[in-house]
Amino acid sequence: MTEADLLQAVEGLLASQRLGEPVFVRCLLLTANPTTDPAHRLAQLAGTIRRWFGVPLARLYAAGTVAEGQASVSLQFASGVTGLVVLARCPEGADNLDLLILGNHGAAYHEATTGEGWEETRLQHMDPDLHAAIQRSLDCGRPEVTSSGADP
């Protein structure tokens, strides 16, 4: 399953209401070649999740660095849904995206291998305000209150 297939599958799953109301999502991107700007990739994935849930992002907290081998952002949405997005270094090989979605009626697990590196053009749901909020949180080590995503 490619990342584009994964994104489409998740949208269909959420629209079907088989999981009930979403309550938590974890998205883990393992890559042998982490970017020098982890806030960019974290913002892309966080923006995609925000679009899936269709609610504003109320608060986020980012931690880590590329030098440490892992960066992450925890998300709290206005509806109460929470999430965790992790960008982590892995041994050489294809990038891998691992996704867990918990709803009040079930859970879904998806995995996608991205081949020759992450194709950033397929994740077009990053906005500059979200990127800036994640970067500020990474820089200062404190949570950021945000109204990012008022119109997902």
C-alpha cells in the first residue's frame, strides 16, 4: 500500500463510521533519511490528520531533533480527539508509515511503504501557521495553543 492509497483508505474508513467517533490517532514515519526540518514533515502529517477529523487543532506540543533521531508532536483537537505524530530514524531501506486510529467503536491499523523516500507532494495539507507553531514548540520546549485548522 502506498501513502496515497493509505490516505484514501483512511478517508473512506472515517466516512463509513465503522470505528465510531475517532478518539486517538498515532502516525509514525520511519525514515533512513530524516529531514533537516522535522517541523515540515510533522506539520504535513498533522495537517492531514486535522483534515481527516475536520475540527480545529487546539493545542500541540513538539519535542526532539533530527540529531536525536526522533521528533514528535502531540495534538489536541477542539473536539477532544488527540494524536501523536512521530518522525524517527530507522536503518537504511524504504520509508515506512505506520498508522493507528482508535474510535469509540473499534480500531484500525494501516501501514504504507513509501519506496524511494517520502513523496511530500502527496501530503498537501500543511499550512504555514501549523508549521510555525510546531517549530516554536520544538525551539522552546513548551506547548503551543493554536487555532490552526479553523477551516480544515
